[in-house]
Amino acid sequence: QVQLVESGGGLVQAGGSLRLSCAASGSGSTFRLSALGWYRQAPGRQRDVVATISSSLRTNYADSVKGRFTISRDNAKKTVYLQMNSLKPEDTAVYYCKLTDWPTPNDYWGQGTQVTVSP
């Protein structure tokens, strides 16, 4: 059973930076073959994709974060990161990481970490 634990959230002023981490356990040797992503959910809104990274390191970003956020992965540490720069109040949300396993495309979610950006 895969377990994901996010960390790195907190309170930051607009224009500041945060780095989120998501460590996986239980994924065995298939972590490097898994697709990873960061999602966020603001109060009263649906959960939306922020950024994804494939096993071949192909990345995709939501338009709202392009040029400000960077997703990366360290397969040796079984960890995915989200570097967030130039944060805006509208980035305030609970951020979740997701792992899509291989070869069975099961999705696993972390518990979420709160990011709050003050004006």
C-alpha cells in the first residue's frame, strides 16, 4: 500500500516562496515508473491540477502557475517537490500530491498541506 506524506506548507506573504515535498512509502521499485502530480483545493472549490511530472520527466503546469511553480522528482528519495515562487493570495489552498502507480494505474493521495498567502 502506497502512502504519501506532504510537508512544507505554511503562511507566507505575497511574493514569497515555499517548497512543498511529498515522500512516498510502500511503492517499492515502481516509484520511478509512476506519474506524480500536485493538486490544490481552495474552500468551496473543486480540486484542480497544479503540475504533473511523468516517469520520463515530462512536466505540465496549470496556466495560473506557469513561470512561478516548478515540479521535480527525486526517485532515489521517492519524493516529489513543488517549488512555488512569486506566491499570490489566490494560491491559498490545501495542496495534495498524487501518485499514479505502474503498471496498475491506481491513484494514491496524500493528506494535504495548507498553503496560505497573505496580501
